[in-house]
Amino acid sequence: MAKYKSHNLFVEQKSTDFFDWSIFLLTILLVTCGLISIYSATFDSGMSVNFYRQMVLAGVGTAIMVATTYIPERWIYINALPMYAISLLLLVIVLKFGKTTYGTTGWLAIGGFSLQPAELMKFSTVLMVANHLSKRGTDIATLRDLFTVGAYICVPVLLIALQPDIGTASVFGAIFLGVLLWAGFDIYLLWFVVSMPLVMIASLTGTAGFVISVSAYSIIAALFRRNIAKTMLTIGIVFAIGYFSPVLVDNLADHQQKRIHTFLNPEDDPRGIGYNVIQSVMAVGSGGLTGKGFLQGTQTQLRYIPAQWTDFIFCVPTEEFGFLGGSAVILLLCGLLYRMVTVAKEVSSPFGGLVCASVAVIFFYHSIINIGMAIGVVPVMGIPLPFMSYGGSSLVVNMAMVGLVLNANRTHKKSVYMRG
């Protein structure tokens, strides 16, 4: 409890008066949905220990989230570089001494738990990028700052790609694009960057996909009314990427080609690599409007989807609680993202605003990709659903990132009140 002077009056303020309860409650509700889903997915399968571990780590994450809320923002700002350096060191260590799971060497065994340094790296990278761009005199439109921010992101991407964990590495690309957009980078160039993978995917579906995607890009590019030379150059690059996409895919490793082929045609290998996708789509669709009931989902309880408590956790609420259950999860995520973006706009601190925007981008990307995986519209990339998928490192780090947003909001409200 503290006293602040406002309009010549001393007003007693509680520490919770500047706390954003809406963000906190939305997070707790999502964590609760995750625990319920993990309990169902591991029920009577011999894997119930995963539920109890997640429940313990949810408590740890909540404590860290609250603690992070009350750390002085200046301390977080100053320690961004040390945290970034420590996270990079852990990524190097995990390549040498890490535990391998599903072909990815990405975990360090610590007692009965595992630490995934790549998750901690997201947290540290957000702070490091925000630290740099909030310094006086920086401008993302300059090559110096653009390449500096790019370097902060590319170094962990390379280390994570060596594990190999391409899904997690792609999250850093989303962070980069989100930061560029928030910091006022040229939106036309952002459209160009985002369009390239979309054209590539569309081109892999055949000639029609190639023609439609390149034509759509060209029309939208023309609507920007930018320099004609720049417009024609980007159209030419997009055309080349789409045209040569099949050649590039043919030169990938066999398992990578199979993942892409499964994404485009999962029904071609229903008992092999396409199995999870097909079963996931069946689980989501079979729930109907209200679902089959808690612990009554056939795809979930009969274990048709291997390790459903991780990447395909979204299938559980949609099968057992139907369209309403899946919609409730999506609405909670949307509500949390809306509040984070709102806080990012409101805070007066450039550092706090960039942190909030970056955290929102991470959660948005994770949600879109994971739910897209579950309904078969994006490739399986091993990206967890925030607060719901099983994984202690992911859960604790996500809750710590929510703590950063709560911190920025509290610091802003406190400063406004004191100016009074």
C-alpha cells in the first residue's frame, strides 16, 4: 500500500489498484481450459502424470506472472541484454547436451522436469528488440537499425533450426514482422514479405494456384500506388518464387517433402504421415454444436490422435464441447489479444509498447498456426496452443510474458495517477 499526492490530497492506493484484472482472468481461464483438456486427453491412458505436472507448473507460472508484474520496468529494460545472452548460451548448450524428442534436440533435463531454451529465447528476444528500438535516435526504417534487429532475431533462429525445430524458429519470423509493423516500417514491403510464402504454398497446388496467387499479389501491389519500378521488381520476385517453388521442394529432405505433401494432400497417406491430420479434422468435426460431453470424445478417449495433449489439444474441447467449446477458447484468446494490443497503444513507454505488441504477435501466431493444424489448413509445425498445450517451459514462459504486459500497464497507470 502506498500514498500518492493528487490535487493537493494524499490518496491511499493499494498495489492492486493498477492491476489489469481482465488480462489476468482471461489468462487463468485459458490455463484452466488447458488443464481440463489435458486431463481428458490423458485420462485412463497411463499419461495422467502429465496433467499433474502441468497443474504444478500452472501454479509456478501464475506466481511468476504476478511477480513479473511488479518488477520495476527499468530493471527489465536494463537486464534485457544479460537475459538475451544467457538464453543464447542455453541454446548452444542444448545442442551439445540436450535431450532428443521426436527428432528434435531441444530440451535440457533438470530433475524431473525439462527446460526448453527456445521458449525462454522468445521472452529474451522480445525484451532485446524492444530495448534496442526504444533507445533515443533509433529508427527501424534505417538500414542500421533494421539489420541490428534482424541480427537479434536471426542468431536464435539459426541455433533453433540446428536442433532442428523449424516450427519454433518460424515464431521469430512472426516477431520480426510484428515489430516492423508496430514500429512503422513500410507497409508495402511488409505485404511483399508476407505474400512470398503464401504464393509459394499456392503454387505448390498447381498451375491454377500459381496464376491466381501471382495475379492477386500484382493487383494488390498496384493498389498501393508506389514507385512503378519498385512495384514491378516485387512482382517479378514473387513470380519467380512461385514459379520455382516446386523445384525448391524437390530438393528438400524426404521428411520435409512428406510434411508439405501431407499438408496439401493428407488423404494420400491416411495410415502414415497424414494420420494425425485426418484424425484431428475428424475429431473437430464430430463434436457438432455442443459436443459429445466431457470424457466422452471417441477420438480423444480411444487415443486415435497420438500425444493429443500437445500439438492437437484444440481437438479436445471441440470434440467434447463442440463448436461452442472451440468458439469459447477462440473468444478467450481473442479477448486476451485485444487487451494486449489495447495496452500496447495506451502505454506511454516505447519499451513497454513494443513488448506488449510483440507478446501479442507471438500469441496470435501460435494460435493461428496451432488451430490451423488441428483443422488441416496449415502444415503440422509442432507449435503449441498458448496456455493449453502440454509443456511446462511453454506455459511458464507464456505466463511470464503476460506478466510483462501487466507490468507495462501497471507502470503506465501508476505514472498517470502520480501526474494526477
